[in-house]
Amino acid sequence: MNLQDINWDFNEAGNWPTPIKALAILLASVMVMGAWVYFDTLDQMDNLEKTEKKEIVLKKTFENKQQKAANLAAYKQQLSDMQKQFGAMLQQLPNKTQIADLLVDVSQAGLASGLEFNLFQPSGERKKDFYAEKPINLIVVGDYHEFGEFVSNLAALPRIVTLHNVSLTPSNSGKMTMNATAKTYRYLDEDNK
């Protein structure tokens, strides 16, 4: 088979020798397959890769939501417990009519501890987000143990009372003077805002 004797005109391809026909068919098949991969399959592979990444994100989202759904009963119980605790804490905040009684309780806690009051001055109410605080400026004289008993008595009150800006200074009589601000809090319901 001499390649110079072959008529390379494409219209005469049927007369080409069999090995050349097979090679031409193979070459044409490879070109068609290459074009198919380039124009169709590569796009599908890119889409597949994007979809696989999206699947991973969706699986994680599903697992998170599934865990929350599995713990939904526990979350509802926890929310119910928190609402009960919040309600109990709100009960420790006096309403407007109980503030006067609470002021008496604070002064009685100091007197029961053996402290001598030099100043007991309630200030005006300061409204915050959902509560109001009522500061009471205190100057009391006593010894260390009496102060400890006073703080303990305040903690034992059925209402919330906190001490702020506490300072202790020795006095000439061998006792100490405590300057402090006691604060009590009141819940502001919709009617009191």
C-alpha cells in the first residue's frame, strides 16, 4: 500500500484501504467524543460538583434541625421551667404598695443586727427596661460581725435587696462606719411603664 497512490479526496473515502478507513473512523469517533465531553459532560461535571457541595451543606442543616427536633420536648420543658423561675423571681420584686413595707424591713434588719443608723435616705425610683430600682442611701455604725449579720438579714428578706458602693471606715469609738447604697427592685408591668 503506497500512500501516494491513494486519492485523498473525501468523496472517494469509500475506496480507501481498510486500515486507513479504520483510522479515519477512529479519528472521527475520538473527535466526536472529545466535542461531546467538552460541550456537554464538563458542564454536567461542574453542576455535579456544585450539587455535591450543596448536598453537604443541606445534610448539615438537616442534622442540626433533626437534633433540635429530637430535643424539642427537652427544650419545651426547659422553657417551661425558665418561665416558672422567672415568675418566682418576679414574685420577689415588690409592687408599688409593698415598697414602704420593704423599707421598714431593711431598717429592721439593720436594727436587729445591732447597727446604729446615721442616715437612711430612700431616693426616687429609677426606671430601667422592665423594672424600676429604688436606691436607699445608708450610713450605719457597728462592728464587723454586725455588718455581716445585716447583710445576711438582707439576703434572707423575701424580696430582692442588693448592696452597692459599700465602703467601711474605722471610727473613733472602735467601731466602723459603713456607707452603702441598698437597692430594691420593682417589676414594671404594662400599666406602670
